[in-house]
Amino acid sequence: MNKIFLFLFFCLSLLNTNAQDSLNAGGKLVIGVTEAPPFVIKEDSDFAGLSIDSWRLVNRQLDADYEFKQYESLEALLQAVEQGQVDLSINPITVTDRRMQKMDFSQPYFISYTGIARKSGSAVWRYLSNIFSWNFFSAILILVGVIFIFGLLVWVFEHKKNKEEFGLGPRGIFQGFWWSAVTMTTVGYGDKSPRTLGGRVIGFIWMFMAIIMISTLTAGIASSLTVQNIQDDIGSVRDLERFEVYTVRSSSAQELLDQYNIDSHKVPNAGEGIDALLENDKNLLVYDKPILSYYIEEKEVQEELTVLENSLKKDYYSYSFPKNSELLDRINPILVGSLKTMEWNSLISEYK
């Protein structure tokens, strides 16, 4: 029985993570990172940022030798953690159900939100752009065409018997157009009026049709001013379907969009997503709010881009570990204690 117990104990010890072996043997911990300002910022050959500072607070008590291993994208970093290529990652990685099946997480050290960045612009400009669109101008052209047709029909009946008001040739046709426009707008100057039976029948039909057409045009303008503005407001994930959506590949924002079957363009980092926003007014970038705000400020495009106040979901940033890492049990209590210190609160204030 003792031999069996010793054998099982030996097998379990072989399952210990490389991180734990490195820590016990005095080796270096390998910490995976990728740029995610203001949490992980590359500065020459070193790193800075809120996540880096949080780790340095933790390591004061852990007292472990470590080195940072940089990855080019969030997707590559997550794969490295999942496959045990690093001992842990201190990047601001959101805890999700899908990720918890592939890796372990520490206690959250920062609460964030999934936000939306888009082109800035005043409400007046959006109204004007909605009104003076191709649909608006095409409606005006159709209306002018209908006015011309009824003006021409009246002229056909009136130009011989009512030459004073509807003359011959192009001038008479223009006078018919003038009468048709005045009748449609119900101005009723009285300077021209049909006198023949045919002309009055056309006038009678046009009066009723004009009421319908002018009401439709007014409703269309009102719709451009109100309904379209309401549609541009984003209150839920479903509202994103009307836009060209960008997000960072393998991020929790992408998981959210996939969950709701929202088509999106994947970019390797938020910087490229910001560039996509600058190209098109209809583009949106869905990603972590503090990172979006940092990139907009860093690129000095605050006047062109904005992060919307409403958020899609709350996010909890944690350290990530390979599955069943025993290093997690050693770091968690230290991390929780560090979050209660005045130094951590000061760091949070600096990055806000």
C-alpha cells in the first residue's frame, strides 16, 4: 500500500507546471506580454504600465527572478499561455467562460468595460448628412419630374385658348411648370389658372396628388431628422449590425460579437483598429475602453474619434496561467493583498 501511495505521489509531482519547477529551482519565471497601453507599454528594451506595476508589487513578496517574453498579438499570447510556453501572463486579459476552459486566472486586479469607438461629429452635421443624401436628392428629382409632367399637361390644354397665361413654346411650358409648382405648395397666387375643361380636370387631379406628395416629402424630412438619429444610437450589441465593426482578434470583444453573430473585421491590435476608424464614418471599433481611450489620446485624434459613454459589458482583468498551474495558489494571496495598499490606489489614479 505504501509503495502504491509513493508511486501516485511521484506521478502527481511530475504534473507540476514548469513555472513551479522554475520557482523551486531558483530559475526565472517567463512572463508573457503583448503591448496593451496603458497596461503594458513597450519602452525601449523594458516594459511599463499598470499591469507591469501590479506585478512588481506582487513580486516584492514573491521575490522571484523573471523575464518578460513579448508576443506580437493577443492571439499569440493566449496560445502561449494555453500551451504552457510561459509561466503566466500579466496582460489585461478578460476572464470569460471560454477562456476558463483553457487556462486558469487569478483574482481580478482591474475592472473595465467593453466600449465602442467611432468617428466624432456634431448632431447638426449628422442631421444634414442624413437629409442631403442621395436618397433625398433622388426624391426631389422625382418630385420635380412630376411637377413638370402636370405642368406640361395643363399647357397642352391651355396654350391655344388661354394664351395670356399659358403662352406658346418653351415660355408657355415654363408657365405651366410654374402653375404646377404653385398648386402643389398650395400657395395659390391666382396669376394663372386653367380655363378649359381638360385643364381643370388635370388641375383637380393634381391638387389631390400634390397634397399626398407634399405630406410624404415632409414625413421623409422628419424621418431623416429623428428616426435616423435614433438608429445611430447604440444601446445594445444588436445595434452594431448596421455598421462595419472592427475588433481585436481573440479578444473578449470578439467573443461577445461572435456570441451575437455580429460580423466583424479582425485586426491584430487596437492601433490598426483606430486607423480603420479614421477611414470611414460608418466604422466602429469594439474593444476595451481604457485601451481605446489611450490609443486615441496617443495618436492625438481626440477631435476626430470618440469613445461612446455606453458600454456593452463589464470586464474583469486578471493574470492568466496554464491550466492547473500551482503558481496560481502562491500569487493569488499576494495579489489580493497588493490591491489593498495605498500604493496600488495611487497607481490607479495615475493611469486614469
